[in-house]
Amino acid sequence: MAALVRTARAAALLVPRPAWGSAAAGRRRVRALRRSPVRVLPSIAQAREQQQQKGVLPGARPAPKPRARPGPAEKAPQEAQEAKEQEVELRYERVGPGDKRLSKVVTIAKSRAFRERHGKILLEGQRLIADALEAGAIPQMLFFSNLGYVKELPVAKLKKASLIKVKFKDLKAWSDVTAPQGVLGIFSRPDHSKMTYPEVKPQHVLPLSLICDNVRDPGNLGTILRSAAGAGCSKVLLVKGCVDAWEPKVLRAGMGAHFRLPIISNLEWEVVPNYLLLGSCVHVADSVQPEAEPVSPAASSHGWVSSPSHRKAKMTQSDGGGGNAEGAQEEEMLSLESCHYGEQWTDGPTALVIGGETLGVSTAAQKLAKSTGGRRLHIPVVPGVDSLNCAMAASILLFEAKRQLQLPGTSRTAELQLNS
């Protein structure tokens, strides 16, 4: 055994060892240098030259890159961000049970005295509220059941108003329509001198005024206002005795006409000429044809003007049943020339008086027409048929006046050609 160990040691001594400078040792030294290479720094002159080539001077900040204009794809996120910011600005509160502001809605809707005393009106529906805001009406409170209804309105004009979210069933209880629109607003009563009405092209503006005399039905007055706006009237005058033009039913029937032309209410007959265009000729509507049998008081009560017999009956009642000569003399003095509505009765500034459903055209209206050289206009109907509804008669006469004022050769047409 000892002999074997000695033989192994002798064999190990005979194997030659690698020298220090051999190739293996060189490869091991190169691998060490690659693991930690030496970093050579450039000189100061070389560093300055490299910075000049890059366009950056030593010690200076790099120039900002020009900002490119947002393309169509980038505008959408910006508009969404603006809409989100706008939504944040719409601060509203939720109404609680027993809130006193809710009872004010019903009071404004039903009490004319309250509306006039506090100077408030009630508007319902997105379209009507939008027309009011565009015309410059001042909102105070806005009740809505869904925030989407408010976003469709001119939001910038609602910043000073109190936005209140309520349940739809509450709005349905306040509204007197079958299908409420989900938004309802309390506004300050508009002043016609401070409103901004939509601009109308000159060819559609007429020297035509409408005077309502004892029109007491809300639906009729609203329809009359709508026809006046559609025909191009310059203004509408409401004499005392007419229904309130800002009653909710009148507003709904008017379909935004209140915010398209001036409406002046509660006028006395003595001041009516001050609101007419200079040189206006006043005509009154009449349902009685010349040389025709007078209609009965019952029939005229359903129409839009009273017959001569009905007027005499009213004068007799006012005189206590005496029927003296002074009443007959006044009736004769107020007799106006009768004219078919299709004949030429407009030449220059014109005013038309529409009477109410029961009392018809008043004596004061006839006096005003007499003083301006006006005539009594009538629309023929089939014998036996009651006289026309006042709103229907007003529409016929207004659009006939528009047709006549725009005929070639009239003073109005010449004026339009001169202005154009």
C-alpha cells in the first residue's frame, strides 16, 4: 500500500506546471479587464464641441419644443374635460320634506295677485325656459327631476339661480298638465324694455300693432300672441280686463311668443295711443256683415265681438233700462264704416283691436278707431253659424294685414326696398 502512494506522488511531480506568462493566464487577465473597463473622460475642449453640436450651450436650459395644435382626435378629450368642469359648476341641492319653497310654486301658478305683488312668473318645460333665458329673463329657482334636463339649457345663465332637485312625482303634483316635462322654473316678471328679443329680418317686420280688449280666456290669449309673433307684429297691447299674459296656461298656449315680441299689459285706454306707432290707423274687428240680420246675444257671446243689438242691450242695461236719446246719439256717433276683411284697409302703420268672447269690442276701442279714421272689419261666415273664435279671427286678420302691407306698390313695400 505504501508503495502505491509513493508511485502516485512520483507521477504528479512529473506533470509540468503552466508558466506565469502562459496563454491561460493571459485569458484570465483579459476577462478581468472586461469586467471593469477603464472609463476615459473627454477633455474640456472636446466636451464643449459636443455640446455645441447638440445645440445646448453649457449652463443653459434646453429650448422648449414647439407645442403643436390639437388635432381632431385630441379635441374630443378636451371637450369632455370642459363638459366635466361645467358639470362640476352645476351645484344643486335636494329638496327635503316640508320645504316651504315647494308651496310657493303652487301659489305663483294659481294667484295673479301674488305674481304681480312679488313680480314672479312660473315657466314649465325646457323649450319655454330656454327661450326665456335667451331673451334675458332672470331665473330665481329651477326645480328638476333629472340633471340631464338642466344640461340642455344655457348653463351659463343659471349660475345665479338656485337649482333644486326634486322627485318627479312632486313635479307631477304641482303641474296641471297631463305629461309634465320634468323641469320648472320661477323667474322674475320680465320687463319688455329690458328684454332682448330675437332679431327679425327687415322683410318680416311690419308696422302692425295688436290691441286685445277684454280677452279673458287663457287659451285664446296665448293663441293670439302666438299668431301675432308669427305674423310679425311689432308689439301687443293688453288693456285692463284681459287675462294675465303671464298665467301658466297663456304661457303654454303662446309657445314662446312672450319672448319674441313686446307685450305691454294693464293699460288704460287713455294711454294706449302713446304705445302705438306714429300715425297708426286703428281698426276694430266685427262679426256682423253689412245689411245682414244681427246675431242674437247668445250667439255673439260665443264669438269674438258683440253685435249692434247686443251693444244696445248693454247700453240699455247700463242706463237702468231707460234707453234715453243720449245712448242712441252715442251709438250713432260711434258708427264706423264697415269693410270686408279682404278689401284694402292697411296703408302704413296699422293697429288692430280684437274683442273678447263675451263683451266684444268696447266703446273706448270704437272711439279710438273713430278718431284715427279706422273701420270696422268683418269676416263673412255661413248663415246660421256662430261667429268665429277670437283667436281664429285674430289670426285671419293679422295675416291678411301682413299680406296687404307686403303688396307691391304699398308704402311698406317701398320702405323695405329703400332700406335694402
